[in-house]
Amino acid sequence: MANFSNNTRFNSHISRTFNRELEDLRNAVLVMGGEIEVQYQDALEALLQHDIKLAEKVILNDVKINAMEVEIDSECLRILAIRNPTASDLRLVMTVSKMVIESKALHHFIIVCPTQFIVTFIFHLFIYLFP
């Protein structure tokens, strides 16, 4: 027969772990938001300063934002599958999942597409002017 005398300790351990997972999830979203903010500032500076190197950096950093989105969304799915959250925890996980997807789409629409357009436009302009 199994000994369940440490059952309270086990539940406490799971709860602390779950709280840490939720806190890590919140922090990951904040870090992603900060990265998107830096990308936005860099894209504006590249546009205003006509800095093609910085524009290329913004485009290349899109991979980093993509990886963050995948990692955070995977963590949301893992928490849903393993922890089966309820009430406010479920709302938090679902909100984070939707926020990450929307943030990535907004990032791509506002930052990456215009920056790629600028780089392509400048490239074609130079080819036209200096054949």
C-alpha cells in the first residue's frame, strides 16, 4: 500500500512549481514586448537616419521574435496539457497565448514589412541609379 503521509508537501511543491511556471510565462511575454519595442525604435531610427545596416538588423532580428513567439506559445500549450489550469490561471494562459500571437502579427505588420520595403526600395534605387 502506498504511503500518502507527505501528500500535503507534494501538493505544496506542485503549487509552487505551477506558480513559478505562470510567473515565467508572464516574464517571457514582458521580455518579448520589450524586444518588439526595441525593434520598433530601431526601425524608426533606420527610417529617419536612412541607416540600411540598422534596417537589415531589424529584419534579421525578426527571427528572434519568431522564436520567442513559438517558445511562449509552446509553454502555454504545455501548461494547458499538463497543469489543466482553471479560473484565473486558465484566463492568464489563454490571454498570454493570444497576446503573443497578436504581438507577433503587429510586430511583423508595423516593423518588419515596412523595413523590408525600405531596404528593397533602396537596393532597387541604387541598381537603377548605378547600373
